[in-house]
Amino acid sequence: MTLYSDPSRTEAATASASDAPDEGLRRTLGVDRRRFLSTCTAVAAGAVAAPVFGAAPALAQERGRDHDHGRGGQVLVPPHKRGIILYTVRDATGRDPLATDLPSGFREVFKQLARHGYSQVEFAGYRQHANAPGGANLESVEGAKLLRSWLDEYGLRAQGNHGFIPPSWPLTTADLDTFKKHLEIANILGMAHMGTGGDPTGSSYRADWDVAADKWNAMGEIARREGIKLYTHNHDGAYGFLLDGGPLDDQGRPTRSSGIRKLEYFLKVTDPKAVWLEMDIFWAHVAQYKFHTYTAHDGSTRKKVFDPAGLVARNNRRYPLFHAKDGVVSTTNGMGYDMVPFGTGVIDYTTFFSRVGQRNYHNPMIEDDNSPSATDPAQSLREAKISYDNLAALRKRRH
């Protein structure tokens, strides 16, 4: 069940079911403009002696094929599209390998995620425990080369990062230089996308979203010249209603809405060739629960239930990434849902993925903010396995 009637459960699919090849698969990783990648393995080998893992690079792909064997129906998320944001297992990358036998640091976590079956990872920064191979901070060209060697070792692909977005506008020289450094890191890692975990602005006013659009158009064009798609990630507030009309308050700001949602407006005023979005499907459903009526310019109260899958279907190529996190119903926390491991909640991902289609284009990244546990250090990686298995099990319903 859900707390509001989600149109994605009842309407016919409006999205194209195109299975066009993933643009990222056509990108060459380690050649042409990534001229420095040819030395990655040699540099990494000099920094950390690699143990022999046999056929380790095939771990993720082999695991993915195993999960699809013998099941009926169309797979909704193909093996090469099954990913996880490393924030979900941040306790594992951050723990001291000298103090535990559990996987610790990026390299060992990559190995474990590949064993689970994952093919892709999304970074949430480049820091790990200081005692892990490579040291605490891998946010550098040399650090990225080391990370890339480990990704390649276990057959994983980096698909994005929630990292640096310049706070300044217009961009300061220092912010621009840092932004370009992160684009270089993204290219070393082989990312098709780079982004942020925050909204373009926390404001409800159209004028502020116009400024945000100008900034993102400029940053997106810089990223585009480097071959990277720049994306912004949503929380629930970004799908609330824009204040764009009606009587003004004492500071001259509008107090009522046309019924357009903030990120819907952002989609309209940003360049589709330069600015991309990652829908956090959990937070989009929280927005569906929270923001279902608005005060129109004429003062009337109007109902408009948010349809997350419908928005993606209307703007399909603008949403190359998803955060796939699940929830159970809560009537006490003000959000409508409590977060749980993927596939153990009530959000209807079978319908969502069926409606948005283009399964070889979208990149769903498992996320659960609550997986790390202070009392159960193995929990986050264990729940990552549960989530992977549930993502792999999704099949399009037979009619």
C-alpha cells in the first residue's frame, strides 16, 4: 500500500520501452581523451601489491548472470545496470582494516560488492580509513588512478559521484579550478556522470530557481566539454510547489503557486544537453505524500498528486540515474515512509521501472541511509546483498 494513490500504479505506461544501448557502454574507458589511464594499473601496482584473485574482474558479471538464470518474464534492471551508492556502506569504507576482519576500505568493499553481483558504484566522496590501501583521501588524480585500478580488478564501473558542486555564483577561480579537478577525477574513474547529493536551491521562489538554472547551465556546459553529464539529485522539497504568483508578502515575494513543481520548472529552464537529473525515488514518493495540494494564484485550494514515474516518462533522457531506496508506511514521522532495504518495503518498483522503460539507459543505484549500524558492523554489506537480490528479481508483469 501507499498513503496516496500513485498514478504510476494505475495509469497505462506512458514511457517508451526503448532498450537503446547505454551511451556509457559505447564510451571508451582508458583510451582517447583519457590519455593518462594507460598508466593507471602500473601506478596502482607500484603503490599497493595486488594479491591474486583468479578471475576477479568477472565477479560482478558472473553474479548478475546467475541471478537471471531460469526466471520468467522480462528483467526490469539488466545485470550491467545494477548499482549501489557507496554512502549505503560508508561504515565499511570508513572502518579500520587493522581492527576488523570485515571488508574495510574501498578495495575490499569493491570486492565484496562485486561478489554480491553489483556492476556499478556511485561514489559519495573519495575518503576512507587512513589505514586502508591508498590512505585516507583519494580525492586526487593519483588517488583516482588507484581507485580505477581496483574497479577494473573487480569488474565494476563508476557511474557517478555525490561530490563537489561550486558554492559560488558567479564561479570564483578557486571553485572553478576545484570543479575542473573533479571532472578530471571523474574521467579517470570512467564516469559518464558527475553530480551532487543536494538540490539546486532550497528556495521555493521562481527567481531563485532562475538563478540556479543559470548556474547549472554554465557548470553543465563546462562538464559537457569534458564529456561528463552533470546531474542534480532530489530530496522531497525539490518536488514541492513553486511559489510564482498571487499576493506578495512584505518582502515582495509571491505567496501562491501555479501548481508547477520546483524541479519540473528546473527541467524547463535548463539546457537538456548540459543538465541532467538523478531521481531519488524514495524522496519522490515522500513528496507525493507531503505535497498533494497547493494554493492557486486565485486563492483556491487545488489537489495535484505527484506522479514520479510520469515525470520521468515525460523527460526520460534527462534522468540517466535513479536512487533506488525503499520504504514502509509511517503515519508518525511526517514523511509517509520509513526507509528500509530495497525490496522489503511498499514502493512499487515493478510498476515504476515498467512505466519508465528504457532499461538499458537508466542506472538504478541502491541506497539505504540506515544500513550502517553501531551495534552490527556487518549489517550494511549484508543488506546490500539483500537489496541486490531484490533488484535482480524484478520482472515485468505478464498481462
